[in-house]
Amino acid sequence: MSDQTSPHVIPLKVYLGIGATLMVFTLITVLAVQIDLGFFNIILALAIATTKALLVAFFFMHLYYDNKMLFFIFATSIFFLSVLISLTLADTLRRGDIYEYRNTNIEQNAIIYDGTSTAGADTSGAGH
């Protein structure tokens, strides 16, 4: 008895269907670039790219029909990659907000903002 299994043969209809789906997603990508969705442009582009990559990995690379442990490892790595990309995008897209805080006074009635104090003056009385 042999532990080897015969290779899985996928019908040509499945390959053509996946190929057509990839072409449709490519067309959607081209059309989506011309529509200004603001912040959601990058999310849409990443979603389309991820879907296309998953289709290629699952069907053209036979990951869907292979050992389920490999499928689990691949799906887990995709999940953690999406988490890291989301955290990076959240950081990058919110960096401009710091300038709003930097231009405001921390304490509105602080003595340094009233304009009556002189900078560098000796207030201890030791110099008189």
C-alpha cells in the first residue's frame, strides 16, 4: 500500500470559469480607479486584489484540493497579513490629525499665553 494519492484533476470548465472571473475582477479594477470613492478606493483595490490572489492560490495552485492543513496555514497567514495592513493603514491615514492638536493651546488660560509675562525675566528676586 502506498500513502501517495493521485493528483486531483480539475475540469477545464473550472479553469475557464476562474479565468473569466479573474478577467471580470480586472475590469472592475480598471473601472473602480475612475470613480473617486475617497478613503474607500484603497479598501476596494485591496479587496479586489485579495480576491484575485485567493482564486489563483485556491484553484490554479490546487490549494483548495490539497491537504487541509496547508489550506488552514494559508488562510491564517492571509488573516494576519490583513490585520497588519489594516493597522498600518489606520496609522498612516490618521497622521494628519496630530497637526490639529499641535496648533491648539493645551490649557487655554495658562500664564504663558496672556502676553504680560516677560520671557527670561528673573522672578526669584535674587538678582536685586
